[in-house]
Amino acid sequence: MKKITFFVISVFFSIASYGQLTVDDTDTTPFEDISATGTELMLTDDGEENIVIPFDFDLDGQISSDIRVGNNGGVLFGTTTGDLFAGNLPLAGLTPRIVPFWDDFDDELGGVFWEVRGTAPLRRVIIQWDDRPHFPGDTEIDPATFQLVLFETSNDILFVYEDVLFDDPDFDNGQSATIGVVSETTVYEYAFNDPSPLDGINAIRYSSVNESFTECGSTGQVIDPDSSNDGDTVTSVITVNETGIIGNDFFIDTLELDITHSFVGDLDITLTSPEGTTLILSNENGGSGNNYTDTVFQDGGDPINASSAPFTGVFEPQGGTFDAAFTGQEINGDWTLTITDVFSSSEMGMLNLYCINFTSFAIICPENVTVAINPTIVPIGVTTTFTPGFSTAPEALIDGSGLSDFPDVNATHEDTTPSNSFVSDNETTGSFDFDLGGTFILNGVSIWNQNAGGPGTLGEEGVREILLSASLDGITYTTIPNAPTTIAQVIENGPVDPEQFGFIDTEAAFIRLEVLSNHGDDDTGFAEIAFVGTACEAMVTFDAPTTTGTPNTPLQIEGLESGAVFPVGITTNTYEVEGNDGSSLTCSFDINVIDETQPFIIGCPDDFEVNQEGNATVTLDDFTVFVSASDNCSAVTITQDPAAGTTLNQNTEQTVTVTATDASGNAAICTFNITVLSSLSVDDVALNDVISIYPNPTRDIITIANSGNKSVSQISISDINGRILETHLVQEETLETQINISTYASGIYFVRINSLTESIVKRVIKQ
């Protein structure tokens, strides 16, 4: 069996910024007490004070030196206005802030201090809330002491907790606090009114993933060999302030070089690391050729000693790879380019460009992907036996014209017109054959009937009685069980909702809709049709994670690959990549497939009347036993309101609501009215008293017994939707009539017994 799943998704990817933060709550950085050496900010209850730190701090790409310190355990970033009020909140939706312990602090004890320690480019700003009492300043409760530390260059954020136990379980370890960071783009909430994450934690560090960056050295140095034949040497220095290890945190991606020289075979070019390791880039290559022009050195490039001037292109250093030469060394310090003209000559040259592109070792996953399942199946073609009228065309039934959303089985339809619907030319019966464009498992249909907009006589046309059949080959059709048989007339103006029906799972490539009768005049037609499939999955494609600082390819270690069919729910995809030094990094993202399709109810009853027996009340049946539902993804729970067993009194009309709910919480409802007739007339009571049906409930045969002198002329049986299933004429002298209902489906049926002058209706339950 071929099963094709259709769905509509929109997937947007973005690459995570290198500046995004990672959190480490195993950090063991010790507490540096600045209460005796720092500057006190003299903060009062709910107060704030602005400070300017001596370096620019980068918070997820927002760079600022403005910090607004609040007495309530945090700072606002990049602003000189605003407040960190006493009522802490979840961080989502708030402006940039850094809150190591946002709570409600008073000012009766201790103070708030700040201090700069260390030397550039490795300074750190420490802000310390020292011995601060919890509001309302109860000095009997133990005060809190904690710090925020901001690091120059690395842009790390550190929370250090000296004491956040108040000897009060309402406040201890953040029971009433918010902890985390908010940037302009991302919320990093560690805890909100929850003491468990902070229990046993000494410090929390938020670190930026190391950024890729380019540094360039000085240029314009003249390469002028002297006459001593010892040559001339010029240097250019790149000073790197970042810290990290080559081969682990950073890699040299490329070195760009541009030199003007008329005899490049005289030149010896090297790169020396801060730790003193020298790598030969090019040694006396090129002969009498001119210049190094747009020359790029990169591991894996072409051999430069096999090339010729001006060496435009990508070349591997002649002395080996950057990776082999410098792995394990600290990036921080001076990277020195040395150019030596090793022969005495008249040729002179100049250094025009020297830049190194440092790349961090990183793996970047796509963002989370959310897919909403849309199992709407729109036919790709339609033919009909009807003759089109009013300049209509059958294709209007499947092209979405007039719908508010397409494809969508829940869309509304505007007023019907010749361009968005179909109407026959004075024909009441015929059929439509729909080509689904593949083989599907169907379980529902939406039909938009003609509404008051026409065409034809306003509000009169539209299909009424139909028969739905399914086919795999377009030749042999089989009636679909539980499919709709009657379509309601639509008399209001648009926008009009569809009439929706469910049926048991049916495999089909073609659907035939036979029209048995129509509403109103002879111009039969309707506006649109769409089918629902049992799709409970989605094929999702996504870009593979990207990496920097390694030539290795990320390998998937968890989840499903791109292009796979993902089930409903969240599937986490995790990738891992190995660095050049054997270390590895992982990243993860989620594919969330959401089921937003409601179940389809099968067999919702029409309104009906109940004749009570004598003057007794009527007990409401359990319709959840007989009403079923189909769903595209899961089992369905069916409930009823009012519940079965509810007593219905005489002369009442009760609305019954049956609700079908799937595992994702999507719900469909159907309602119908039960009218309890008033006390029976004398004749009706007499007829009611002499007629009985047994056994009831039954599995096969029911007996209708007449114990009196009332003459019964006809017995008919109808289903819960009011369709008459069979009729029996009864001889006047017959006292018992047996009817076999073994072929009926389980459910409630109504037996109408007619005499010459009266009739009664009794219910029968088929098990």
C-alpha cells in the first residue's frame, strides 16, 4: 500500500551568533571580598545608581560601558534609566539586564560596592551586594552576600554566592528570586522563584563562545637590502588581546599577505608565535618574479614552492601547517611576520598587507524548527456528469477560490459566485469524480455548500443527499462506511464555515461524490470540497550544522536526519564534531511537530423526540457508546454533557453536547436536541401501554408485542440520524411481530409503531 502524506510547513533557519552565552554552574572561582576596598554606591531601598566601567563590555553583540546597579540584586545593561523594582519577574520580555539574585532587598544593613581589579586587557569589574537584608529589613533574618563580575576581553559574566541563606525557607537560595541574563536577543534564565538549582552552587559563569576575528599588522615597511650581502629584515607585529589555546579555542584560518618586490626569489618570509615558535611561510620562491599579490596561506593549500610569482591564490606554509606548528600554544601576545631579503641587490620592496584570520573552534546548529501538521488533501483534478450552468466550472470546487485560507479544512467561504463554485444546468442528480493525486488514508471531508450569494436562485441550490465512494484505480468504487449522506442547506451570507464529517480510515486515490438530491430548484451545486488524511508526521529538511576551526564534519549522534519523517512531538537532534586536538563539541536543536488537527466526529445524531412511557421521566442515554470519532494522530476521548443518566422531565428540550478530544488537546464537538414530549393523550397512553418491545437491549431479533385491542398497521425502524432503515406492514390480527436487526451496527435505533389513528416511538439498543 502506498501512503502519501501531505503537509504544509514554513521553516526558517538562522545561524546562532558566536556571541551567544553558555552557562557553567560548576565554576569554582573564589569570592573576592571588596567591601573594604570598593566604592560604596549608597543605594537605598529599591534604589539604583549609574556607573561607567573602564572598558566596553559585549553582551551578545550589544556593546556598552553603562551599567545601572540596583539595590535589589542586579544591574540594567546599556542604559542610565529604568529600575530593578522589588517584585522580581521571569526574564522573558524584559530589557537587557544581569541579575545574580534579583529579590527584594532593604538597606538597614551592609551596602552595595563596586571595584575594578586587574590590568588591561584582563580587567574585571566586581559589584558586591554585601550583608544586604531581605525586605522589610528584618535584622533578625540572616543577610545575603553575593557578587557580579564582568570580565574584559572574554566578556564572561560571573555570579559568585558567598551567602544566600536567610535562615528563612521563603527566601533561601532564591525561593523568591530571579537569576539569569537578558540580552537584546536572548533570555538566559537560570532560575525563577526556585531554590533547587542554586542549592550547593558556588558560582555561575556565563561565557561567550570564542569569536572569530581578524587582526592586521603595520604596513609600509621598506625592504631595502644593504651591500653587505647579509640582507635586510623588516617585521610587522600583530598583538592579540584575546586569550585561548591554538588548536582548542582558536585556529589560524588564513594569513593574508601582499608584498611589492621585483625579485621575490630573494625573500625569506616567516611567522613567529608569542611563544617563539617560527614557521616558514615561503623561502626564496619565485625567482626573478614580481610581488606577492593577494597571497593567502592556509592549511591544505597548494605547495607554494611549486608555484610562481605573484603567488595569487591559497597556499600551505612551506614549513608545514599552522596546526602542526602552533597547536597547544597561547594565542595571546605578539604574532610577528619577518621578511628578509637574503641577497644584496638593487631591488627594493614594501610590505603592503599582513593580516591573520583567527577562527574559534565552534559548532553552530540551526535554530529549533516547529512544524504544524496540515493533513488537508486537495484533489488535483475533477470531472463531472453534470452540465455546467451559470458559466461555472467544476475546477472551482478544488482550487480554493472563495476560501479565507487554502488549503485549510476549517476555512470560511465567501458568498458563492460563478467564479468560486459550481452549479448544474437544470440537473438534480449526477456525480463528481475527484483525483487526489496519489493514494491516501482518508478519515474526513469538509464540504462548503452553496450559500446565499448564488449563483441561481439565492439560497435555494446546493447539494442535499449524497453518496461518497472511494477507488484506488478510478474505475471500481466502494461506498465509504460512515460517510455523510445529507448536507445542510446554507441560507446565510458568507463567510460561511464548512460542514465537516468524519468516517473510518479509507484508502483512496479517487473519490466519487454522487448527488442524489439537491436543495431548492433544479440547479444543483456546491462551492468547495477538501479531504482530511491521517497524517501524523512530517518530512522535515534542515541545514546541517556548520563548524569553524576544524576541517572535520559534524556527525549526528541523536535524532533523525534531514529529510526524515518526524513524529508528532519534540525530537532532539544532536551533532558532534571533533577538533584538531581531539577535543569535541556538540550542539542540539529540536524538531517540534505539532498536531493542530481536531478529530472528526462520526455519527452525530440529529435532533429527535422521545415519547415518555406514561408520566415517567426519561433517563438520558450514554451517547459516547454510539458516537465515534476519527483522528489523524491518536486515540480519541469522547465525553458527553449532560452525562448519561441525567433525568429529563416532561415538556423539556435538552441540548446534548458530545466532545471528542485527541491526545494533543484538539477537540471537536457535536450538539443535538432531545425533545421530551408532554404527557400522552388518552389514546396515545392506551397505545403506549399495550405495545412492548423485547429483548431490549438485543443482539439480533426484537419482538414487538401488542397486548391490547389497538390495531397496528405499520412498523418502521430508523437510525439515530433519522434515516428509515426498514418498514413493515402489519396485519390487524397480528399480536407479535419479529424483526431481525443482527446486521445493524451497534447503536440506538427508533421503532415507530403506527395504528390507524395514533403512533408511538420506542428506542431499541443494538449491542
